[in-house]
Amino acid sequence: MTTARHRRPAIGGAQRRQDEAGRQGEKTVHELTLAENVIAIAEAAARRAGARRVTRVRLALGLLAHVETDTLLYCCRLAARDTLAADAEFQAERRPAQAHCGDCGRQAELAALPARCPGCGGENLDLRGGEEMKVVDIGIS
């Protein structure tokens, strides 16, 4: 059975970027939406400062942020097309999660999951923090 191919109708910028990202074989809608918000934040900061372009955007991603770092950076470059951030360098760093051990009471930073308490080896951890995604630095000129 054959299927007819139809020409795609003209679509807006955000939908076009999602379409292009989808053609990359990635599940990037979540990251693309986050990237578009990052670009909006960077552009707003640049405009408030009277800058003509964004040169760098540095992000901090918590260990539990449910974001693929490489995909997010790719989507930032994609979303930045035709904006003040078109030539910006995008960087991301992972930040550890915080945990409290219910067995020994120790506070700990977790750099990876699954995790055990570094004090007693227990698995009774109450995760606190590590879900954040922040724009920590914006370079402008």
C-alpha cells in the first residue's frame, strides 16, 4: 500500500524549529520549549542592558532536572536562530542533588542516581533539591 505525500503548510518559527528538531530523530519538544524560554530570558536581559547581541549563555541543571544536557544545548542553538543570541555560545553544568539519609541522619550531595548514603550505605534517602534549571550567566555585547 502506498501513501500520498502532502506538502507541509507554512508554519511559524517555534513550530518550524520543533519540526526541524523532530527530523533529527530526537524527542526534543520538552527541551525545545525550555530552550525557547532560555532565549527569551537572554534577549530580555540584553535589551534591558542596551546590548546588540548575546555572546554566551551559561545554564545550571540539577541532577534531577529531567533534561538531556546535549539535547537542550542543541535546542538552544536551534531556538537562537534569527535572535540576538544567534551566535551565542551555550554552556551547561550539572549540579548535584541534596539528600538526607533517614537511617543515619547525614546530609549529602549526590552526583549520580541511583545513590546510597555516603555515610552508612543506606538507601533511605530523602532527595532535597536538584530539580532546578537556572540561567546563571549571560554574556552580552
